[in-house]
Amino acid sequence: MALRQYVEGNFDQAKVAALAAQKAQIQAAITVQQTRIHNELYQLLTADQKTQLKQMEANHEARMQRHMSKEVPAPPEQ
């Protein structure tokens, strides 16, 4: 990645800021395209498929919440 040269070499804030802005612009364009494609696919689903998708998403979210709420085990004593 182009930013590595500014980590390992001489730091140039203006160039890093320009690269960061370029990266943000590219990421925004990707997000827009992904969302457009997801919308187009969603519009192709039947009502039953949309209901099933929503249930699958709810199940996924519940699993993620359970996973995130698990306590981290204490490191073993030595």
C-alpha cells in the first residue's frame, strides 16, 4: 500500500492526507455500488423470500449479539 512508505520513510502529512482522501472516495464509490446491487437483488425476491431473508438476518444478528456478549475467559494462571 502506498501509505507504507510514509510509515517506514519520511512522513509527509499532505501526501498522506491526499491518499487518505482518495481511499475514502474509492470506498464511498464501492459502498454505493454494493448497495445498488443489493437493492437490485432484493427487488427480484418474492414476498416469501423477503420474509425468509429478514428472518435469516435477524437470526444472524442474534448470533452476533450472543457472540459479542460472551465474557473473555481469564488467562490461565502460571
